[in-house]
Amino acid sequence: MIARMVAALPLVIAMTHAEAVRIEVRERSDVLEGRAWGKAGAYERLAGRVFFEVDPELPTNRIIADIALAPRNGRGRVEFSADFFMLKPREPRLGNGSLLVEIPNRGNKYLLRQFNFGAASNDPRRPEHFGDGYLLEEGYTLVWVGWQFDVPDQPDLLRLFAPAARDKAGPIIGWVRAEFVPERRVQEFSLGDRNMIAYPAADAEDPEATLTVRELVEAPRRPIPRDRWRFAREEFGRLVPDRTRVWMEAGFEPGKIYEVVYRARDPVVAGLGPAAVRDLVSYLKYGGPEHAMLSDQARFLKRAIGIGTSQSGRFLRTFLYYGFNQDERGRQVFDGVIVHVAGGGRGSFNHRFAQPSRDGHPFMNQFYPTDIYPFSDLEQEDPETGLSEGLLTRAQRAGVVPKIFYTNSSYEYFGRAASLTHTTLDGTRDFTLPETTRMYLFAGTQHSPAAFPPGRANTQNPVNPNDYRWPMRALLAAMHRWLAEGVEPPPSRYPRLDRGELVPLTSLRFPRIPGVRLPARIRKAWRTDYGPAFRTAGVIAFEPPRLGAEFPVLVPQVDADGNEIAGIRLPEVAVPLATYTGWNLRAPEIGAPEELFSMAGSFLPFAPTRAERARLGDPRASVEERYPSREAYLGRVRQAALALAEEGFLLQRDVAAIVDAAARRWDYLMR
């Protein structure tokens, strides 16, 4: 094995401005024993921790909520650190000059799986983890840095290590809200979101802590008496006090929304997470004092592209909104940003008692500061509140607006209020996109593509396997060319009101497919009031928030098959064997069967023959009525793929693989 390993190499860097003040590289090794990746040659991996300091008095840092209450060192700076991971060409001059920064989703690395079709891994070492090697062959330098403080302490998850805010009078205490929707009957649940680290209750016996239950998102909350539940867990048949869990002897029923509001203490300065991303990217892009490992890298990196998926896509929208794309010296951080499947959302990434993992779904994690105004890049005035701003208002003022791609699956229109990113706030007209922004819908897709053949994941219908990773590769190449060569990317392709492609749910012309129920409700967005100091200082006073008027949320219109008419129609939709939707309903056994299942779409195959279609009463034409043969079907798939490649939505190199995947689908469905 030809591997170069270096353990625990702390590199001390003195800075006049607060950037990475120390980098500890705990591992440095060759990728796959020095295998060459196209013109970029061999790659190496670096893993360790970055140590930061920020000056809380600088305007670029005062955007961090509670920064004035964070502890300071002898230089008056606030200290924090974060895990980092890097894959870079061993010879930086052989790279393509682009730093590709994936914002970790709950500490995870998805980049190689998403763009290389690699096997999932947070510790990529084996050949299958690198898939077809696309990103490395193209010469990208890949970087991940921890930004989330509540990620579990598990191997290979990337974390932020940040201090808690503290008032001069002592610990800060405030209200925290935890929501839970069980999928089976249980007696206890965590105050943290899913497997994230929870804020402990400040007082396990606090009589003012409340637990409520309701069956619908907008239904009144019914309080559960305080003497029927407690902060505790069961351990070996015994009840043990636990300020991070809630226990109730009667148990929690599946498909109901339980909500705990309690007091916690010592809020972490969560906004240091975006600062960690800002300062590490700025350092890698612009360089710093010379040192053996990374100084050459900075000389050959010409641009930085940030990419985030789902939670981390919402992170990037939040990053831009608060003004983190300007570093402490006024320089632009990201030149390009790819925000994937974030819809209209932002998140709990920069306020007091933030829970970064909390999001917002049609039937889960409601009323967190996620799908909140503003939604659009450019400024819109809200006539209800009198507020007027856009997502890019601060970046425009500072002159640091990046090139942006917004890519969404169909699910984001049903479960993430995506239409608000490109309509007026009253939902009656299309709204303007800036020249620096492109927006793309992957028609007939779900939040994350399912494997094929698809099954059910606590859903009523099989989940959607339409794979949007193929156009994601092409769009990354387009972003790189836009930044490096000034070549305009493909024009935006998303559903518009002026073309009849975007409608209220009640106007969706979905066919009556036997056994398929349509959604009765989709994710809504409200004007929310978290308290008088939320917008200015990130302090939440009202839990749950007070709700104002709704924003109208719209969905993509469909054709006679139920497939969407707008967006990038991949061959699965352009030459269909099935109906592909962005919505699916919860299975009856997990409760609330009329509600949308989070992040799932549906795969509804056509009948193989005319006779079977007649027997089922399916209004959609059968496969044999559409295509005279397997060869004819695959020929049309190839034509559709080539047309998309010509437009810049697929790579020519991927067309053959797309046709091969279509052949497997045909063989499975027509067997």
C-alpha cells in the first residue's frame, strides 16, 4: 500500500483578522493508493479540525445571534472549532480551479453519492465509495466542514464545537419547543429532533412545562395534564430521570402530533456555524500565511462553489439571507451556489436556542422558523406586515451576490412551499428572478430518488425512483463553466403561472387512477410571529409562534397521465412507463392516512396491456398502446436523453447509462 499518513499535525497560523487560526490535520493519506483520476492525477484526503476566532465587534460578525454574549479570550475574540474533511489533487495545479464545498447534512457527506453514484459513506476509502469518479476526474477540490452543534458524537460525522451564550447576570434561560409524531405506539421520545442532541430541560419538575396533542396541523392543541407525563426514560424496566426525554405511562399514539414546550438554559451560539463555513472557505480561496499543506492549494483555487441538499440547501439560503457571503475583509466567499431540494425554506441556524435539525414538513416539525418570509431572491413587500426584503438584499448591498442554481424535486412544491420562491406573495403572478439566478424543477421526482425497483416506505404507494442525479451532474458542469469561462447556463425551467403550469391543489387535473388517493392538504406557509426581538436579535419569545395570514402555495400542473408538464422532463417522464409524482400519503398503520408522507413521491406504473388496463379501469394508456416494442421504447428514450444533453441538462457521457436504466425498467415492468 502506497499511502502517506500524517497524524495530528497542528498548523499554527497567526491572523490579524479572524479566520482559521489553527488547523489540525489528523490524517493525510492517498486516495485509493494513489490512483490517477484523469488529468487531475492522484488525490489525497485530509481530515482534522479547524480552530477559529471571530471579532464580535466587526459588522460582519454582528449578524451572528448572541455573539455579544459569547465568552471572549484575552484578545477579545470568540473561539470555536469545527471538524473538516478534504479530497484534493495531490498536485493542486492539475485541478480545475474550483473548490466544491458541500454543506454537511446533519453531519453527513453526500457529495460522492450524489454526483459520482458512489456507495454511501462518511469515511470514503473503498473504490465503491468513489463511484465512477466523476468529480475527481473533473479536478474539483472537495471540502466539508462541520457547522451544526447538535450532531451526535458518532464516528465520521462532522460537528461544530461552539460556546454557549451567557448573560452577565448568569445563565440564559428560555423556551424551547420539541415536536414528535410517532409511527408506532411508544412510551417515550427524545426532545431532540430525530437522533440529534437535545437541549435538556432546565428543571425536570417545572410545573409550567406543557405537553399537548392534536390530530391535524391546524387543530387546537389539547393539553395533557402535567402529572401524567415527566422528563424521564425507561432503562431495564425502571424509570430513570432524563431531562432530554419525555415519558408517559399511557403512551404516545401513532399519527398524532405531540408538542412539548419547556425551559432550557445555555443556548449555543449557533450562528458560529455559518461563520465556520465562511471563514474556512475564505481561507482556502484567498490563502493565508504559508504552510506546507494548503498554501499551494489557495494559489490554484480560483473560485468556490457551495452546494447543499435539503437541510444544507436551506442552510445556504439562510447563509445568503443573513449576509455571510462576505468575509471579515469584505471579500466574496462563494462565487456560485447550488441550492438543492430546499424549496422556499431556510432554517433554525442563527437564533437563540436554535435547533438546526428542525425543519418543516406537511405533518411534522411545524411552525419552526423554516418556511418564513422572505422567500424570493429579490425584494418583495408584504402588504400584510409592511416588511420589504429579499433573500439577497444584504448580499446585493455588499456586492457579493453569487451565481445561484435552485434545483427542486416535485416534492418541494407539495412539502416545502417552493412556489413562493418565484411567485408574488399573493400567488397571482410570476415574480422576477435576478440575472444571476437560474431555477430548475426536476419534473416528477421526490425529495431523494428511491432505488429501483421501488417499494413502500410506510407509504400508500410505491415510492418514486425517478433519478435526478443525471441532470445534477450536467448542471454542476454548467455552473463551473459559468464561473470559469462566462458561458451562460441553460435557461431556467420551472412551472409558471403565465403558462398555466402552476395551480392551486384544487385545480390539479390528476387522473382518477384506481386505488390512488389524492392529497387533501399540502405544506402551508404562514406569517409567523416569534416575538418582538426575533428579527433583530434572534430571540424567540413565543413558543409556538403566533400565526398570521397564510401565503398561497401552488403546485405543478399535470398532463393526462398525471405527469408534470413543466420543468426538466427526464426520459422517465418524457417517455413514461408510469406516473411519477412528488407526493405520497402515509400508510394507515402509522396513522394519519390522509396526510402527506414526508419527502416521498409516488410511482404508479401503467398497465402492461390494453386488456389489463380495461380490467383495472385505468384511464391511462397501457404500455403496449404506447410503444410497439422494447426497441421502439428505448429508441425514444435515447432521443429524449440526447435532446436534453443538447440543451445542457444531461452529459453526453451519461446517455448510454440512462438508456440502460430504461431497459431495466422495461424488463421489470413487462416481465
